Amino acid sequence: MPSTLRALLCLGLCLSQRISAPKQTLPKPIIRAESTYMVPKEKQATLCCQGSYGAVEYQLHFEGSLFAVERPKPPERINGVKFHIPDMNSRKAGRYSCIYRVGELWSERSDWLDLVVTEMYDTPTLSVHPGPEVTSGEKVTFYCRLDTATSMFLLLKEGRSRDVQRSYGKVQAEFPMGPVTTAHRGSYRCFGSYNNYAWSFPSEPVKLLVTGDIENTSLAPTDPTFPADSWDTCLLATETGLQKDLALWDHTAQNLLRMGLAFLVLVALVCLLVEDWLSRKRTREQASRASTWEGRRRLNKHKDSLKNDHETQWPWVELKAGVEPGWRELCVRPVEEEVTAGNRGHWHSICQSIPDDAEGGRTTC
């Protein structure tokens, strides 16, 4: 088999195996904090890792290193687990992620979750200028002050804890905002911190009231808004009949796709084999025709040689009784004369008398 065809066959087999094999990685899970990602010091934090039904193991990683392992029971009925972190402190605050395993396959790593410990420093004070009640379109400024020396201040709106505004200062920091709209209404708190994961006690809330047309949204807030923290609640569920049907349909569709691709690869390989067989057949036919022609040429040459040998005639010799007793006549007719005289019906012979005792000897001519 030619090297090209062998290479194509190997490629086809490899592709078939790749197509027939399942995906080597699972979708990444979702990691959440139960209630909130801001946990008071010495309180318990709960993180939820939501993967897929059938996962037999979940791993929680802290700053890239393995932190905890959970194995759900029964795995085929639960789509996630909870990790409990007791006695929260600054050493446990940081970035968390999780992965899960189904059989021998591991999922991708989840997105990072920042877990913050609070109540590590004194309580700051929060105020707003020109006042807590303003008209839509005005600008306001929040001031967060902490007498204990710090390097960073953070302002959060209740219900929007993911919308963290940062400002830097030694004792006090400013948070300008506006032009404000009714979307800025709500209660605000601030924190002081030395790093991103260890915060002070929260300040007392300051409620901002914005008067104006509620439906008027022409003046959008300058700071981004996020959905409420309700998504922080762990929403682990058990598999329902509909989910089973959807999962079964998903696996069926994947299997059909793999089978279709494998069939296409098989058809391509069969076409290559047929083409190779036809090419070999044409080569053999050409070689057979060439061999037949050479044989015929040699046969004709042999026939010509035999014909030439047949046409090569020897002189005609005849032994006659002699005229005189005790003698005989040996007559020889030359070939050239036979050929030339054949059309005339007569030949010239050369005769010589020999004694009878020469019968047992040899005579040449």
C-alpha cells in the first residue's frame, strides 16, 4: 500500500477515535457564596459549587491550592455541593474556585470568587453632601472617614454589594456621584481596609432620597448597577424528569453527531481504497498488455527464424547403378540450380562413378 494511503488511513482512524471519544473536559461549574461574600470575623462562610448531575467529587481551591473536597450522595441526583468555612479570618479570605469530576473526567475551573472578611478594624463614618435628599439631576458626594489609619475605602449600595466603589486616602475618602436619578435611591455603607479581602466594620447606613419623575431615565447613573444579591443564595437542585429527558436528548444528539462524522470518515476511507484498487488494476492491465506484445514479438521472431531455417535447403543426392559392372554413379543436384530451374521443369546433375566397395564408406559433396 502506498505511503500516502497508509498515512490517510492512520489519519482516518485517529479522527474516528477522536470523534467516537467523549469530550475530554466538562463544562466549568458555578461558584457562589451563600447569603453574601462579605463574612464577619469568626463567623462561618458557606460556598456553593454547582456542577452537573452525576458528579462524584467536588474540589474547592483557595488561591490555586486544594482547600476542601466534597462527595455528594447520591451523585446522580444532586447538581452541586456546599463547602463550609468555619471561623472566618484574614488567612481564609481571598480568591476561591472549584472543579468537579464525573467518572474519570474533570471539569474546567470555575470563575474566581472573592471572599471578604469584615469587622477587622474600627467602624468608619459615612456622610453625603449636600444632603441625603436631593433632586434628580443634581450631583452628590459621599465621604467615608476612619480615624484609624487605613489606605483604602469602599462604598457599597445595599442590594448591590457587587457594585463596589474604591477610593484611597489615609483618613477620609470622597465618592462623587451624579448627576443622580431615581435609580440612585437606596441605602449606602462604607468600609475601611488595608487590602482587598480584609475590611473594617461597616458604617451606619446612609439613605439617599432622590425626588423627581420616577419614569424619567434620561439621566442615567454614572456608576454601574448590578442585580440584587439574591443570586448569592445557593440554588442546588435535584434532577427532575424534564432535566433527565433533556440530558438524554443531549447525549443522543451528541452520539448521532459522532456516528455521522464516523460514517463520513469511513466512506472517505472506502473511496480511497477503491481508488487504490482501480489504480492497481490499471497498472496490472498495462503490464499484461506489454507482456503480451513482447511475447508476440518474440514468437514472430522465432517463426521468422524457423522459416529461414526451413527455406535453407541442402543439395539433392542420388546413388544410381553404374553402367559398368562393379561401379555405381553418385549424382548431386545443386540447390541454386534447383531453384533457378524449377520453373523450367529440368535440372542439371553432377554424377561421378564410384566402385561398389565404397558403399560402406562416406562420401561428401
